Amino acid sequence: MTTPPDKSGLKWSEAQQRQRKRFKLAAAYAKAAMADPKVRLIYEKKAAKAHKSPWNLARSDYFKGKDLLTKK
């Protein structure tokens, strides 16, 4: 086994920082969507048809601009 690389001193570019922020927001949206029983049920049904996980589908919807939390 090897130790993972130490990235504590790494400086991210502006583009990398923006992308990391987008992923952080997408994860927060997916977490909120999975916490809401009605929205989670919608994602579970859609995910079963698409052969994906509800979490990944919710995160993907965030990137596509689809927000089921505000459309209840």
C-alpha cells in the first residue's frame, strides 16, 4: 500500500476552484433532495428507470438546472 499524495500545499486554479464549488453545491442539493421524503420518492422512481442511484440523479439534475425542491 502507498500513502495518498499530500495536497495540503496545492494551489487550485480559478477554474478548478469554480468546479469544486459547483460539485459542493450539487452535493448539498442532492443531500437536501434525499432528506425530503416527497422529492426522494420522485428520484427513487426516476433512478430505477434510468438504472442510476437517486443521489447521482439528483446531483446530475442540479448541473442541468432542474430543481425539484422548489417545484413541490
